[in-house]
Amino acid sequence: MAAQSSPQTLRPVQPPSTPLHVLLEATGAHATAPVDGVTVTGIEQRSNVVHGGDLFAALPGARAHGARFAADAVARGAVAIFTDPAGAAELGELGVPVLVRDEPRAVLGELSALIYGHPSERLRIVGITGTSGKTTTSYLVEAGLAAAGLATGLIGTIETRIGGRRVPSALTTPEAPQLHAMFAAMVEQGVDAVVMEVSSHALALGRVDGVRFDVGAFTNLSQDHLDFHADFEDYFAAKRRLFEPGSPVAARTAVVCVDQEWGRRLAAGLPAPITVRTEPAAPVEAGEPAAAAPGASTATDPARPAENLAAVAADWTVASDVSTTAGGEQEFTAIGPGGPVSVRLRLPGRYNVANGLLAVAVCAAAGVDAARAAAALASVDVPGRMQRVERGQDFLAVVDYAHKPAAVESVLATLRAQTAGRVAVVVGAGGDRDAGKRPLMGAAAARGADLTVITDDNPRSEDPATIRAALRAGALAVPEAERGEVRETGDRAAAISEAVRWARAGDVVLIAGKGHETGQEIAGVKHPFDDREVLAAALAAATGAATEDSRVP
């Protein structure tokens, strides 16, 4: 039976049909019953969205083994089960073959690719990884590829786009079965090239296994996800899987920003990377501490690798003619192998110059004319990334997704450089995530703003006051002469209104942390909340503008 699209999953309408014995041989599993005559048209590890003809992957999980849900999967149409010995021991008589092998997750990506006909091999796949800039760079690259006449797809934090349809993303990178199903749907709908964000979680957990990347791009590395990774080395190692020789997901071509030591270290270990640099090359003397990269946090030494690596001669650089308009738009000349290319961005910030340059280099690596790609970047807006909200006020109001110390520091520095007025930031930190970054975020905010309003982000299951206290401690640890005023207002809407009331003509108000998100998770419940809409309403109230509809287009 042909699988159909549903709200929970995106699949090809006419998936390939694969004999189960082919999957048995490919995985090295053994079967508990004859497999002759059984064919598979899809794969799922979530029993509640199984389609008829699926292979149900019953994998060990953090809370329960997937084998507990196998009966439900079979009732919904699963024709076989794929599991490990522990899962097989939990299964009762289900009336379908069971494929058993040790560590089934290790082959889940390749198995998913096989079931859907290796769709990534029929697409031009661009994977973008790094701590910050993945989303912005992805949107820029997508625009550049589309300008060359390619039908594009996008998979990322904000949304997934397939054939013009937009689908919200639950994860930056979907699990392997869903990812390969998406690719197959894209192939079916005539997509030529796909741009996708690739998180460290996805690389470490095998979510992109089985994907054949044409181009892999690295933006930067700074503190994040240390609740998941053991340390910075582990975090870096996960990112490196997209590039290093011998990795099953290594991209055919690597494009690496070498503004930071982490990028230079990555490039040094690759055979023929394409390198991108926005800052003048300045070799590091032996034993001399390396300078912080643009946008990199200076609040913590672990944000940099231990060894010093001299700046490298890059393939793509920025001429020293970056200009910024009063509205924050930027123009610069990119110097690449084919000569100079003019680039214009609607996005403010020196770090967006790096994102823009990287995007042009990636498009060129993907076979697109650099000048044509660069021209397309001028029209790109990224939801929740330095997004202006205007309701007739006489100061700049911006929503940004900055939720890491380096990102907060960089965004504030960018806004500070563009105004002669004061700067306010509303900032919080997520619960059930890396607690070590909270004081660093507080310090970055207090050091960069004239007013810091500490508030709630997504507390999740944690006590919001405890999270705010960590940010406040970091903020107040900054010497008084080096920081602005620090306030604390737990209610996020009230905090946003407080910052708006504080602002006067020529000032800047930054709402940091949630960006494009449309909900706030408190005590396990997600409540509707969009920083852009709340900011718009606060601005309208302050200026007396119409308030019938505060939604941001």
C-alpha cells in the first residue's frame, strides 16, 4: 500500500517496495520467521505513525524499549519488526517476521536509505553545522541555489520546506527514518537540491547516517550543548564527523570558516577544504594566546582549543570595504577563486558577513555561479534572526534567537556599533539544558547592554527562579564600572514591556533567546508565546499605534 503524507510524517506518495530478505542481508540480522514474500515500503520507530507496509524499528530508548509498542505497530500495518536481542525477548507472538541484530541503531540510517531507494544520492545535499549561524546560512544558501534555477528543499530549526510546503520542525535534524522519507518525497516532487542544518546531536546519534552530502559547511564553535556532550572536545568531534576522512557521513566537499581556531583546526585535518575568512590573516606567535574570533565568547577559556594554529590563507575572503546602511543592511566584496563578487545583505552584524561569505562559497562549491548566488542574498530575511519589529516607535526593536553566550555577546556588539543611543536586552535561559552557560549569558548581557532585564525563557521542568538567579549572578559578577543596570522580571511579557518603556529615541531594544519560537514551555506545558507578537503589542501600547492585530507579518 502506498504511504501517504500525514501531519506527523512526510513521505513519498509512491515509495519503492523492497523485499524483506534484501534488508535482512543488508543489516546482517537474523530472522525469527520466514521472510519470503514480505515487502517493505517504509520504516518507522514511532508506533503511532506507522503506515501499512512499514518495518517497525523497535529500538532501546531512554525510558522504555520500543519493543513494548510493537503490537500497536503491527495493528497499524507494520509487516515486520527490526530490533535487538533484548527487544526480541520482550515480543509476544505478533504474526510478522522479526529481524534481530545487536545495536540496530548503528545501521538504522543506512537501512532507512535502502528502504527509500537511497534518495540523497539523487539530490544535491548541502549540510551546515556549527554552533551559531546554521539557520541564517541555510536560508542564504537556499536562496543562492534557487537563483540558479534549482528546485530547493530546506530542513532546519524553523521549518522544513518541500515542494513549497512549509512544515514546522520539532528537531533541527529529524531521525534517520523521517529524514530519508523526506528526501524520497523531495525526489518525487522534483527537488534538485536540499539545504539542511546538521546539529551535533544528529551527528553523534546517527540521525544523518546514510546521507550522501555533496557539500558540508562549518560556521563556528562556542559554548552550547555541554549538557549532552562531555566537553568541548566531544562537541567538536561530533561536528567533525561531517567532514573527516573515513566518516560515513563525510561530505564530498568541505567549506570551513577559519575565523576561529576551531575552524582552522578542522581545516588543518582535512585533505582539500575550501576555506572562508572574514578577518585579515594574522599569524599567531608560538606560545601566544590566540585572539577571540569575531562573535566568539571571551567569557570562557574552554571556548577555544588548547593549541594555537596560525591563520591560514583562505580561498574566500572579504575585501576591507564592508559598509553598513542606517537601516542595518551591509554591502561587501567577496574575493574568491573566480574573482570579486558583490554581496548585499539585509541582515546586520559582522557575523552575518561571515554567514553571507560562507553561503556564497557553499553555493560555488555546489556548482552555482557565485555572482548569481550572491545577488539572491540581498532579499533574504530569516525569521527570528535579527528581525526588526516596527510599530511607529522612534527606536530600533529587534528579536533574535541568540541563546548562547557568544551569540548574546556578538548580537549586542553589533547593535551597539550601529547606534549612538543606549541598548537594552531582555534575556533568559532554557531549563533542562546546559546550566553552565547561564552565568556566562548573564555576564555577556550585562557587559554589552545599558539595561539587562533577566526573565524566563523556556524553564521546562526547572524552577524558573533558579535559572534567573544563575543569570543574575553572572551579570552582577561583571565589575560595576563595566556593566549596565541589571533588573529581574520573571514574566516574559512584562519584561519585554519594561524594556520598551525604558527606551527613548535612538535607543535599541533586543529581545534575545526565543527568536522564531511560538511557544513557551513552563512546567512541561507549552503556552502560546511569540516574542515578535508580544514585542509588537508592547510597542503599539507605548506608541498608541493600532493594537487590533499585533501579529508580525
